[in-house]
Amino acid sequence: NALEQFRAFVANTKGAKGEFSQQQIKLVDGKATISKTASGTFSFSRPGKFIWTYSKPYEQSLQTDGDKLYIYDKDLNQVTIKELNGALGASPAAILFGNSDLEKNFQLKDAGTKQGVEWLDASPKAKDSQFEHIGIGMKDGLPMALELRDSFGQVSLVTLKNVEKNPNFKVDQFKFVLPSGAEVFRQ
Amino acid sequence: CATPPGMPRATESNQAAQPQTRHYREQINLSGRIHVQYQHNDKAQSLPGSFEWSQDHEKLHINLLNPLGQTIASIEQDAHGARLQQANQDMRSAANLDQLLDEALGWPLPVAGLKDWLQGYSRNARQTPSALPTEDNLMLTADGWQLRYVTWIQEAGEIRPKRLDLQRYTPQAGAVSLKIIIDQWNTP
């Protein structure tokens, strides 16, 4: 089931890389409509290092080397650097890329199978989380979808594809390189 | 009805070539990026994020989202006043929206002004929106804000703002900078 697959994934996947597409789904007078779609690439290495790069509709990337989060927007040529101090713990990134004490931040529960994908619910234990509900879709031992519902009921459906498990990353794969001429804002 | 004499008939070819005459839209849906910088207890704050703006004759609805797409604040304004809902907080309402946002967000979001500025207009003496010249790096001051229309874009035969930077100083939020990039523009 999903929970066993997910626990095995967390245990034996040191890192991965692949592509994602993300759809923002809104309820407009009762009907679920896709309001925005975005896509890009991701890579992560446990514990807590990841790069989440949007290429469409614009180039923006979120990257962490484990202690700082770098948010870069290409059009603005600006980088915002935030101290992580644990801020990653309850975010969706922590689910895929975090470390094994994930179940400290999330209550995991099986949620059955839909269209051949085995789902589990991850409910944030923190009261002030930005998420009302997170769903993780597992298939053949890999996460292939994340359903993120925020506290306003807006849903982001993230699907992962061409996921390569435990690729051999370059040593400084997750070291942030400041783009030339970029303006830096420290948080 | 026949075109008034002397008015060139907008044929298909020249209509696509030169942009249609612009007009202010009461009904419009916009979304894009907003990067907010301000000071809180004189520590610099930098909030990259995105926004959704849907406006019609009776109502204005604005969503502010974080870089991963989760809603941080939802703002609504209509004849009955304005309401702000922030994640995990009680709904707040007030007659004056801009003041409510100043207090709740900790930085000023000039909603009244943006209703014109996002479309490349500014209110003239007769309080009606008047079209601004579509020049890159056009600078002007309005409602205490310095505006810079960094770039414009022609889309579907119409020229509209692409990137707009706003700056001002406020006692509460210090040097405030809002960088707005309009990525989606649809007029139903």
C-alpha cells in the first residue's frame, strides 16, 4: 500500500531528480477549474537539499543547501535568501526531500487507490501550517503526485515524471551559485 | 452601424498591426508575480510571491500566494466594505481597505491606485482613469507612490503594462518596494 511504499522510498532513496508539472486548481462556483499550470525540473538529496526550478510560465527557482533557502526570479534577476532554521520541516518539500523524522511533522495515513495510484494522506501536525491537507500518490515505489490543499481550499496538484532514483550528483550540485549581476536580499 | 465619416475602417490587417485604442476595463482578471520589500523593526524583509486579481463592476478579489503557490492572504472589496482573510487567522473587515492591509500585512498594498496603475492608467483631476503613455521606464508619482513602468507588452493587439515597480517611504514599513510582473491578462 501507499504507506509501505512511501516509508521504503524515504528509507532507500538518498536522492532523485526528474521533472514536475504543477496545476493550481480552484473551485469556481462549485466547479474545479485549472487556473494556472507551471512546469520545471527538480532534484534533491537527503537530508534537506533540493532544487525546485520552474521553467514555465517563467523562470524561478527555489533551492536549499540544507541551511539557507534561495529564491531566484530570472526576470527580476533577484535572489531572496532566507535562513531555514527548520522552516522546511512542515513544507511539501520536506515530504519528498526531508529526512526520516518526517513523521514528527506529519501524521501519515493510507488513503486508498485511485486510477492505479496508491495515495496516502499527510496531515501537518503543526496547527499554523499553510496546508489543510497534503496527499502523496505512490506508484512502483516512487512518489508520482502531490496534492497540496492550502487553508483557503486552493489545491496545487504536482505530478512528477521521469524520476531517476539515486543519481550520482556532482559534489557541489546543491551549492547555490549567484547569477551574475543578481540583486540579493537577505531575510 | 456605419463608421462615422472620416474614421478609418479598422480592417483585419491594420487592426492586428497597430494596437487598438486602449480603454479602461471595469472587468478584468490578472495574475503575475509580486516581490515585496519593506522594513519591519528596521530589519529588511523580502517577500517573493505571486498574485491573482479579479475585478468586475461590483467586486474586487485579490489573492496573494507564496512561491510554491499556497495562498497567504485573500482580499475582497465590494459595496459593503473590505475583508481580509490571512492563513490561520480570523477574517478582518474594515471600511478602508488600504488601511486594513497596512496594519494586517505590515506593508502597504495600494489597492485603490492599482485598480488604475495595473492597466497603465492613472486618475486625472476629474477622477476618471486616463491612459498613460506606453513608454518603457515611464516614471510618475501618484498617491504618494513613485511608479516606474519598466516594460510594456503588446498582446492580442493591445499594449499593456508588463512590469511595474512602485516605491514609497512609510513611517511604519520604511522604504517599501513592490515589483509587479503581470504574466496573465484576460478581459472577459
